[in-house]
Amino acid sequence: MLFGRDTVVLLLVLTIAACDRTGRDHVTDTFLARPANSQEQSAPSSPSAVDPDTAGARRARIGVVFDPDRVRVGDTIAGLVVERISAHHTPMDSTLVGTAAFRGRIELAGSTMRHPEADATMDICFEADSASATRLPRWAGDRRRAWFCFSNAAVAARALGPPRTERPAHIVISHFVIHRGLTDEVNAAQFVRLAGADARRARDQADTLERSAREIVGFLRGDVDFEKIRSRLADTVALYLTPEGGGAAVGYLREHLRAPSNWVIVSDHGTYSFVPPRQLTKLTVKEGRHFNCLEYSLASRFPALDGAVHVGVRLEPERRTSCLETWNATFIFDWSTGPARLVAAVYDQWEW
């Protein structure tokens, strides 16, 4: 059978239309499934063309590479669901820039790191190791190392240490966000928790801190001898009132605190003692929290102590009828020089 020119053109158009009906999903799925370290790349324009950034070119192939022009909200990349995608071409060289935000959790091994910018002193950052980097989504053409900073730095600091420290860690993150631009934007993620052996160590540390807090409360109540808690106190201990109570602060040498009656602080509102009333016998102790009858984050009550390693304690009668019946304190510890030692205590109460 012979076909005229118009018939051939019509058949070609119908063929293209049929491909279009299924083409996007197929192309997207194929692209998203590209394995880590894939060698797929454009051929050089000439035999003499050499990429001067060979390390960056290698990094651009590490991870689950995706084309932001083809990705849509709801797609799954590296086990994470695309929650937000925004991409546009730069007028200079048509490089694709924008943002990709993901929903879901992923477990990574690697190390905390210093932010390269000298003025980013409060950022907590993390770089995935070579194995974990292969499991992270990667914006096509992105040559950066597999590092990011935590959007919840205070939470991350409690588990990983203060900013600008470097230590290996095994963690779980969520809400991974790629910021792909031509500026100094960095990727971000929320710290969820430690994982593996790090999680076990964290539980052991929490148990140690809570045990220390119980012994300090026992000393303040007169039930524990000072010598039993002496090694748990730093050379100088600061006592604070929360800002709502006037924000007063005073520092005492360890030996001055040998008597519970010396644990006092004076403010414009009066004199406050850290010695709890004897009739309060029900004790609640929780690492990483602050009590003022109810449970709070320490940062919400005392922003200046945000990120500090701490244990909240609450004493109350067995059958409490009012928050006014509670005694609340938070103990601040320092791990940096060895075993945890008390460096500060914060007193709070329901009504000032």
C-alpha cells in the first residue's frame, strides 16, 4: 500500500500524541531510578574538552539524581515524597535553580561539621559519609558535597553537641530541603534523633543525667550527703531565675553550696531558695525538658539557655490540686571536660 505525504505526516503526529499520553510518568520514573554513581552523562563536545572540576563532576553523579524540570509534587525520590518543588532557568546560562522539599525520614551516617562561613556560629551542620550520600536525593547537576544544616539547631545541639564541633554520628533526619542556587544557600533538614550505637549512648547519657538530677534534689531535701554530689558539681555553679521571675543570676563556688540553705538567689521580687518543701514527695525527672508545673522546652522559658544540656525536675504532693503546689527547677550540665557536671540551676514557679 502506498501512502501520500499528508498520510505520513498524520501518522507521525498520532504516534507522537500517543507517546505524550504516557511519556511523562515513564520518563520521570526512569530518571528517578537512575542508580548512584551512574555513568550517564553528556558526551564532551570535542575530544579536547576536559572538565576542570573532576571532583565536582563525580559528586554530581552520587545519590538519587532527579531532574527538577520533570519532578512533580507527590513523586517519590530516594524513599522521600516531594512536598514542594520550584525550579527555573537562570538567564545567564539556563542553569536550573530552585528548591525541592521532601517529606519522610532517612537514616544517615556521617559527621557533624563546621559551617564554612565564619559568621555562622550558631549553625549545626552535618555531612553524610560516602555510603549515605548515595541514598540522598540529588538535584541534577548539583556538584556540592552531601552536607546540610539543621533547621532545628537547638534540638540537634542537645544530641550532637554545640555548634562548630566535629564528631561522627549516626542520625535520623526528616524534611530534607535542597536549596539549589548560585549563592551560598545550603541544604537543610530537621534533626529527629540519634540512631544505632549513638542512640544507645544517648539513652545511657540521659539515664546518667537523670540520676545526677535525682541525687541533687535528694541533697537539697536533706536526704543525700554533700560528698555524694560533690563530684557532680562544677567549680562554680550559676543559679538563675527565669526571665518571668526577674531573670536574676548569681554564681557560687562549689564549696559554698555544701549547705542546701546556701542555694538561694535574690531578685527584685524577693529571695528564692532552691530547697523544696518537705511535703512535696512526688518527683518527676526528664532529660531535655523544663517544668513549670507543665512541661515546656527550656528555650521557651529561658531563651538564653537554648541548646544547653539539661534535666527538668518537678516536685509535687501525691494528690496535687493546683500548679501552685509544685516546685520546679532545671539543672544544666556540661559534658565537654569529661563526666557531666552541674554548671547551672534554674528556678521557676507557676506564678511570680
